[in-house]
Amino acid sequence: MKTTRFLSLLTVTALLASPAQAVTFTIGYQKGGLPALLKARGTLDAVKAQGIDFTWTLFTAGPPLLEAANAGAVDFGAVGDAPGVFALAGGADLKYVATSETRVPTTEAIIVPAGSSLKTLANLKGKKIGVARGSSAHYFLYRALKSAGLTLDDVQLVPLLPPDARPAFETGAIDAWAIWDPFLTTALQGSGARVLKDHSGLYLGKSFYLAPSRVLADAQKKKALQYLLDALADTAAWANTHQREVIDELHTDLGLPVSVLNVTVPKGLPYNIRPFLPSDTANLQGLADAFFEAGVLPKAVKLDATTYQTLPSFLAARVQK
């Protein structure tokens, strides 16, 4: 059941105290994370009367979401660690505005069929591995292979988005699949797949929130973005004490099985979001450098002050270091 509990943050009240002309703000989201939960709660529905019409567009992965953002079809989106770097390398005019920390190592994994003879990462040499190019799973796969002394050149990458990867995995067209939740848990429960390697012992990664520069240059769109970030922070605080409600609302809104959500929702706790900080560029720069050296990125990417923006009202309300 959707809740209409309105936000009580003073910063939000200040932002909406003198609304200008109506503005439409489109949020790109995926089947997981804070944006999906915010949509399921319906919190933003009440804002339309105050001059902001939030609309939603669902994507199966981060790369197509950011392509849409750069093309002007989306004003904001949450992705894993790799999509933003790939988008910047491709010339996208986007900026990081916030991030969420990943707390557990099991939200992403390389999986193999139940009866597969593959037992270790070393066994992946020469095998076909499905992965969404430019996704967080792509970088996770790179890190996992490197930990076993392998490179991306040692395997046969098959670029597949989740809807196409699942049947390829189940029919044996690929030997392994690097994938994230909720697709990960859905595959484990639905096909009896086995986890070959998760993030244990590796960098956990983060979720990143990006907006096109044109949004940040538009006064009304920027206000909507600031309101959205506060709403996400408020949703995170609520979700951490309402796990059952989170499962029920995501089940209703996304149609995901309760059995899947009973696994994936606890993995996301505690939900969190904070402004993007200068220190957040370090791991992203390492990702960019690694993929450029591996010949995956078309050009080198420099993560600096021109690639992010910290929004004052959000910073004042929710700074978490």
C-alpha cells in the first residue's frame, strides 16, 4: 500500500515555499535501490500541486539509463559505479550529485548453472560470460578475474542486458553470468544457479546518482532535484525501520516475488544516501584508469570538480561522512 506521508524537512519546505511555474522532472530508476522504493511509496505524488510533476521511467540497467539522461529524456538516475564513468568517456554531459554505500558483498555475483563443472574463477578462462557492458557487474567481473590472475581478454565476454542474459544463461548459451540484484536472487531461486564469486574480499562498490548539467543549470529543475534528494534521504531513514512495509510496497509496485524481496531488501539495509564528496572520485578514477588501460574505455577519463556537484540544501540536511 502506498503511503502519502509528507516530508517534514525544513529544507524541503524552504525549497517549495514560493513555487514558480510548473516543471516536469523525469526520474530514471531500476528494480532496486532507493528510487524504486520512493516511487513505490508514492511520496512524490503530493508535490504536483506545488508545481513539480515527477515522472518515472524504468530501465533494466545503468548504461541505457544514462544514455537517456544525456539525450534529454531523463533528468536524474541512480546507477552502479561503472555506468557513470562509461558515460563520461562517451562524452556525456552528466554530473555526480550523491552516492549510497553498499554494506554487504552479496548484492552482485558471478553465477553458473547448478550442474556446471566450473568451480573457481580460474575455471572461467576461455568461457563465455554474460554481462551488461558498462555496468557495475562489468567492473566487478574485471576485479574478480584480476584477483584470480586473469584479465577480460582471458574470457569471452557476451554483452547482454538482464532480460536477454537470463534465457542465454538458462539455455547454456553462456557459461556464466555476472549480475546484480534483484536479477541475481531471481536467477538463484528460479533456476537453482550457483554463486561462483561475489564481492567478498573485493571492493564493494557504491550506487551513484547523476544528473545532466542542463538540469543543474535550470533553476526550477535544480530545485526539483534538491527536493528529490531530500525525499530519497527521508525514504532511506523510513525504510531502515520499516522492512516489512518496504517488501510489501516493492512487491506491489514492481511485481517482484516476495521470496526474492525477502532476500534482497535485508541486503540493502541500512539504506543510505549522502552528497557526492571530493573523496568519492578516488575509486571512480581507479575504475576509469583500469578500464582505459584494459582497452575497454575509448578514452581516458579525469574525475575532478567538473564532474560532480554538491547541492547546498541537500548538504545542510543530510551530510554523512
